[in-house]
Amino acid sequence: MASRDRPHRGILVPALALCLGMHASIAHALTLDVGIYDQKPDVYIARDGRPAGILGELLNEIARREGWTIRTQACTWEQCMRLLADGKIDLLPDVYYTPERAQAFGLHHVPAMHSWSQVYARTDHALRSIEDLRGHSIAVLAGSTQQDYLKSTLSGLKIDARADAVQNLEIGFQRVQSKLDDAVAADFYVGELFAQQYNLVATPIIFQPTQAFYAAPKGRHPEVLAAIDRHLSAWQAKPGSFYYRTLDSWRLPRTQSLLSRYGTWIVTGLSGLLALTLIITLALRIQLGRQRRLLRRTERRLGAILDAIDASVSIKDLDRRYTFANRKHEEFLGLDEGRLIGLRDDEVLADADSLANIRRGDQAVIESRERSVSQVTVRPRNGEPRTFLTIKAPMRAPDGALEAICTVATDITERLRAEETAHHLAVYDTLTGLPNRRTALAHLAQMLESARQGRPIGALLLIDLDGFKRINDMHGHGTGDEVLRGIADRLRASVRDRDLVSRVSADEFIVLLNGLGDHISDAARNAMHVAEKIRLAICNSAFSIQDKPAYVTGSIGLTLIQGEGQTSDTVMREADMATHRAKQHGGNQVTFYERGLQSEVEQRLWLEHDLLQAIGTPNLTLHVQPQFGRDGRVTGGELLARWNHPTRGAVSPALFIPIAEETGLIGLLGSWSLRFACDALLALQEAGETYPLSLNVSPRRLMEPQFIESVRDTLANKGIPGNRLIFEITEGVLIQDMQAVAQRMQALSRLGIRFSIDDFGTGYSNLAYLKRLPLYELKIDKSLVQDIPNDSDSIAIVQLILAMADQLNLRVVAEGVETESQSRFLFEHDCHALQGYLLARPMPLEAWLDVVRTRRRSATGAAG
């Protein structure tokens, strides 16, 4: 509670309060409903209906000076507290401070009266300590702090005493005189008045130093509380003021002893003592006046200094209410002089982030009791946000207790903007707004370090505009600058947010690409895609130069950032050499520093492009390689993709099938293959053959959401039964998600589709799937077939596969059969069918149909 007295303890605050009291503007006329309970001499209602007593007279004087009208409402203490809580009265005097009341009501800051509580009893009492209350009854004011204190204290000390609640303390004194109670607890001023009146005496039991305030409903009349603070602060700083005169007028004179026969000597001695006292008092008053004038002069000087410095200075109490603010701080918040006193930050600021920042800083000082320095951004109600370097320091009372927070805030907004501008000029190109060469090299160094730590490969693209000097020479540098800004915009739009675009010289740009892949081939391919995208972005759209379209092209040098053996200088040199080579070949093209990668990526690009064009044309078709049984009859055939490029000749499936997988063309290629297979089955059916055909299905195609529906529709449209098709899948597809793959295969099996495991024996080692999946056939990989019957390991593996298949009732086809010894061995060990160059090479469908027709004619002729 001692912290409630802090408005008296600084140099600034009393002077500020006095100044505000002298210069406060005249408030608007205000009528206040004031609740008053009968508690002489603190407060009561006089016969004329006005407030009386110590707090009543103080309120009357403040109301007179402020122009308020006071209407009184009589109530008991408990009734008054309820009226205040319900907002049915505007003000209640003589409210003693407790933390709970400070939360529930609005209180001013300067205490109106300091007092303490004391126990009074009859002259024959034997009460010397609180322990002596055991077995006694004490009268206390109902709902008062004395009642709460005694109840908790007596209970805590396990003292069996009765507290009788009364509606006013005079009744309590009467009850003690009438021996209805043994003692009464009252504050000092009330006790001093009624103790003599009812022949009671004060006991040594003193407790609970208190401070009395005027209370308002929570959130109401802050201006009234602030005005009360101003007047009380001014009065209490000045001895002999209305405040002290009022207190003195209600203090009863002490009863004095009758003079004895020594009265003359006593009077003479007292007269001398009085004279000496007057002399000492006069000397002290002169000295006090001198010190007071010096203090006022110091305060005026300090106030002038605080108002003149280029910083916001403020002091807040522990309730976060302002008790001082210099002019700079008031101007920032947009308030008139003195209007901030008594308000909190949330009453003058609306921005939630600003309030949170301020609260965080204040709380840090309260918790640590230490000085703190921070950078805070605050947005006033009517203004732009400003950034402050804020120093907050604790202010302590003479006993060391924390009583306030002092804040000194220097506006550093312009300095930060200047620093930001300087930083921007240091790392960005002023013309295009792109990072400059220095920034690009720093980023390149980071990418090299990341690559050395095993992170994905990156790439550097060096772009040199072709013939840009001609634009400057013909149209001027202003036009050239517009073109450069346009190029910068196109480059930014062509890359990802995590990539860096930089202008490194007049007409040269760098693009740094992050995370292109873990393998060189993938990274090179992805880098080439981006480089080609950038090249097209530069050249495909014309710039407007003097209202005429003009096209600009760029030579792009590309090198990968792999880390090992590379430095920033070597990477830049590689990219520069690649760019130079691109210019030598006519410009407007992308060139790799690594020639091998150039060929590989170029091959990749034309493969992607030309494969898309080839699907559905005679250049891309499926060849048939038949499978033969032990008796020499054809038991089935496998459809194998073949691409005959018009300029590059035959392209291996080992090249274009992976490309189709990676680029997503496999879906288009797979749909076309399925339709081709159905047409082939129809053609064989017309030729009198009904054996099935096998078709390779990629893992990606198998797991496509619409694949099953697509197969169903194709079979229905072509009129082909599903059991005429065998889908060959590799063991690798089973590693992905066994359960999902099994569900797909079961659904396709219901359409009649049968499944074969291709290249069996070279991949997935967990053979449990053989029982779980709807399999029809196993195909022994040619790598196992080619070494039999001469290699014992291959023989053992093949024999194991055949035995296992027989046990599981699976058909077995051996691939890559090229010799009679291989054929003989496989058939001797019960292999169902063979496929390979020994028996037949893959051939176009029409060629196989011719073979079929010829074989049937031969068979018919032999039968005839």
C-alpha cells in the first residue's frame, strides 16, 4: 500500500500537478450524484443537504473550483458500495484502498486521507494485544476493511472472538458504552472523535494503515478523478493549504490537566519555551522557504529541459497510469497539455500491436526491477507509426519499493529509414531494383557451401543481352533503361521465389537456381528448362521503343553448382565461357559449360518434344514377339514399343520410356498402347488366333486414379474380353504400396485382365506377394537365361523359380532365349513357354499377321 503514496515522492510529479492545478482549463458544468454514509468526522450529510466532514469539505471545495454540482444520496456503507458497483452513484468518498477495490472501481492516485485502525474500549478494559480479544466481542463497520481484516486475522491466529457488524461506527461506540460489546474497531479520525464522547479510551491494538480515496464506477468519470488528483497533489505539497486547514479543524484538542499551585511557573516556562519554539520555527520557516524557492526554480528548470529535449519522457505508476509526461510525448499522442495525466495507454492508443509492445516493456521492468532498452514501434490514433529507441527504468520509493516506471523514448524512424536506404543502395541495383553483383556473389557462396554439404544441386545462368549497345546508341540511355527494367520484370516472373535474379553490369544479368535435383542429369535438365523459359520470355514479346515494336534476345550461359572443387570465381568463369560460346554461335540460345551435359540435355529436350509428336503416328508402333510352347505352337505374344524417328532413326525404348515416365507422357502413351493391343487382338481373331497378348504397364500408369475406368471403357468400346490381355508389371512396382497395388490388381482382375511379373528374379526379394496378388504368370529375366546351362548359380535360380511357380500354379515364360541348349534345358525343367531371338524376333503387327496367315495356310494344306 505504500506505493499508493508515490505521487508525493518525486521532484517532477508534485511540480507538474501544481502546474496543472494552476493552468487547468475550466471544465464543463457537471452534476455528480455522491453517495454518503454517516461517518463523522470523515464524511456525513449536513442539515443543508451538502457533504460535510473532512472528505465532504474537501469535495465541496474541489466542486466549487471545478464548477461541479453535488447531489447527495444518503445510504449505509453497504448500500453505498452496492450503488457504486451498480453505477447508480457517480462518486463515493472515504473508500479505503484494497487491491480488490482498485480492480472493481475507479480510484484517483493521490490519497485523500491517511489513517490507521485502532481498537477502543472502556476505561476498565484489559486489552493490550490482539491475543487479549479472545472470548470478547468487537463492533466493526459492516462491509468495511476493518471487518475483513479482523475476520481473517482472528481466524488465522485461531482467536475465538466475535465481530458484530454495525451500520455506522457511532452505533459501535454506543454498544461498547452500553456493554453490549467489549470493544470497537475504528479508523483514527472517527475514534478520536467518539472515544471522548462515549468515555472510551484507545487500546495499544493498532492495525492496518490505510488510505482513503474517492471512488467512481469502473471506467466512469476519469476527468473527475484526475481533477481530484490535481487539487489534492497541489494542496498536499503546500503546508497551510485548504487541505491541512480542514484536517486541523476536525482534530479535537487534547484535554489538559488543571493547573496546580505551580501553574505560574509552568506558564512562565511554557511561555519561554513557546518563544524559543517561535524563534526556531521562524528560522526553519525561512530556511524552508529558501529551499522551497530553490526547489521550485530547479523544478521549473528541469521541466523546461524535459519539454525542450527531442525525446518523449513519461512516468507511469504501477497501475500503468501516467503521472507525468513532457510536451513531446503529449504532442506525439495528440493530446493537449496535462490531458494525459491519470490515463492509461489503452485510453489514448487504439493499435493492438502498439499496446502489446508497450505492455511487454513495462512488464519487463516490473518483473526484473532493472533498466531495459528496446526498440518499439507505436502507431498513434491519428498518425503514421513511429519507431522509438526506448529506455525504461524503475523508480523506487525511499524504502526501495518499486513505485513507478520512467520511460525515455527517442524517435529513430528517420534514422532507420536512412539505414534501410543505405543498405538498399549497397545490395540492390538502383535502376531495376534487383540485387546487385555483390549480393549475387554472396548468395553464390552460400549455394556452394550448401552443395558441399550434400544438398541438391543448383545452377548459375549468366544472361548477356544481344546487341543492347545498339539500343543505347540509337535511342538513348533513357530508352535503354526502360528496356532493362522490362527485362528485369520478365526475369523475375520466370523463376521461383527462392531463386535469385541479379543485375551484375550494364546489360548482364545472373540467375541463381536452387534445389534442381540430387543427380547431375536431373539438375541439368531442370536448369535447361528454366533457361529456355527465360530465353523465350526475353525474346518472344516485343518492347515498345518510340511507339515501334522492338525485339531483344539474350545469350545464356549455364553451369551447375555442385560444390566440390568449385569457387565463386570458377563458377562465374564457367558461366562466362558458356555465354561467350552462345554468342559465337549467333546468340539467342542457351549453352552449357559442360559440353557432355549440353548433348545430354539437348537429346532430352528433343526426345520429349518429338515423342509427343510421334504418339499416334506410324513412326511409333508396337511390335509383336511371339511366345512358343514345348510343341512349337504359339501360346501368346508380347507387344514391344518401337520408335523410328524420321531423322534420327530407331530410338531405343530404354531412352524414351523413362522420358515418358518422368514427363507424364506415359499416360498418353499407355492409352494409345492399350487401344493398339485391342486392335491387334481383333486382327488376330480375324486370322483365327485367340491367344493372349502381353502389354507392359508402368507403375505410374497403374496407380493413376482413372486407369481402371479407362481400361474398362476401352475394352467395352473395342469389344475385347479382358482375359485376352496380360498386363506385365515389374517387381519394383510392388515396393511402393503393396496394399494399394493389390487393390488395383484385384479390380482389374474382375475385368478379366491377367497379370505377369516381368524380369522375375532380379528385383523385389520379398516373395510373399506371390500369394497375395492375383498373378497368372512369371517371366524369367534374360540375364538369368543367358548363362544356362553353363552357370551353376543361374541353373539353381531358374530351377527354384520353376519349382516355386509349379507349387503356386503359375505359368512361367523365359525371356531372351537365344540357343538350343537354353531351350532344351528350360523345356526339360517344365518351363511353359519361351520368348527370344532363337524362336522369333519382334516384328510389326502386319508382318506377324502375315506369318500367322502363312502358318495357317500351311497347316490347312498339310491337313488336305
